[in-house]
Amino acid sequence: MPMNTYRFFYIYDMIKKELRIKYKHKRSALSEGQIEQLSLEIANQLLQLPVWEKTYFHVFLPIIEKSEVDTQFIMHVLSGKDKEIVVSRSDFGALTMTHFLLTDNTKFRKNDYNIPEPIDGIEVPSSKIQVVFVPLLAFDKAGNRVGYGMGFYDTFLADCALDVIKVGLSFFEAEEKIEDAFEGDVRLDYCVTPKTIYKF
């Protein structure tokens, strides 16, 4: 393979890494009060999406230490609409997730990465989940996203039904383009910020 081809991949790979650094820094600069307010605004924006006839909604539980979107407000909305809420436990060896129905009896504990996870419960197959709220660090105007780079959500979303609705949640607005996005990345259908709903 020609040397300039290697250089091509190296340059584009660095762009995604730079976005991770940029948005981790931007999130860490937010105060607890700002995170709470912005998360509430995102939850209110979600009410405008055409997803509320669905039944099974997958919600990520935030890593507080990484200043992620607080999804408790979304869970309140879902509970108020009598939706079935699905949460996950991660297998960091296989890089896969197992999904469980959230009930009054669900007990949680944090894993080694400070992710709150259900200990056990009623397992839900990926194929049954209709809407997924997707965590991310950055996204672009084409619906590509940058996560932490582990690939959990790309694997999970690829295992869902073809018509699953993928909704990213972000404190910040879209980048123009993520240069190193590739076909293996699963694109979002929507991304919701405190001020904007993006449809892709």
C-alpha cells in the first residue's frame, strides 16, 4: 500500500480523537447546576419527537463523573407515559450489552467505569427495543456520532430491528462533519440538544 494511503488514515483518525478531547473538556467545564438545567431542557425537547406511540425505550444511565446528560428527567417522562424502560449491563470483555426491563424491584450497582448497571432482572432482546437514547461526545450534521471508542452502541444498534429509532443526546450543537466516519458506524435518526432537534 502506498505511503500516502497510510498517512490518509492517520490524519483522519486523529480528527475523531481530537473531537473526543474537545468535548470531554467542554463537558467537564459544566457545573452540576448547568448539567441539571441542560438535561431538563433536552427532556422537554424530546416531547416534540414523533416517537411516543412506541412502547419499549432504551435509556442509558449517566456516568456522573464524566458529566453526561442526566437521563432521570427522560425516565420521569417515560414513566408518566406508561412506557417500558430498558436499561443495560455491559460486558467489557465481549464489548456487548445485556438489556433489562426497569421495574420497582431493579437494583443497581456501579461497575469499574462508574456506570450504574442493573444487577439482574427481566431480560429484553435487542429486537424488541423500539427507541434508543444514545450517549455521545460529539455528532455531525449527517447524524454520525463520536462516543468513547469502545463500540458498545454500534454493536447494540446493529443488533436492533431495522426500524429502531436512534436518538442522540448532546449538551452541544452539531459539528459540520466528522471526517473519519465510516460505514460501520451506525448513524442517528435524531439528535436532541437543549435548543435544537436535528433530524437526519
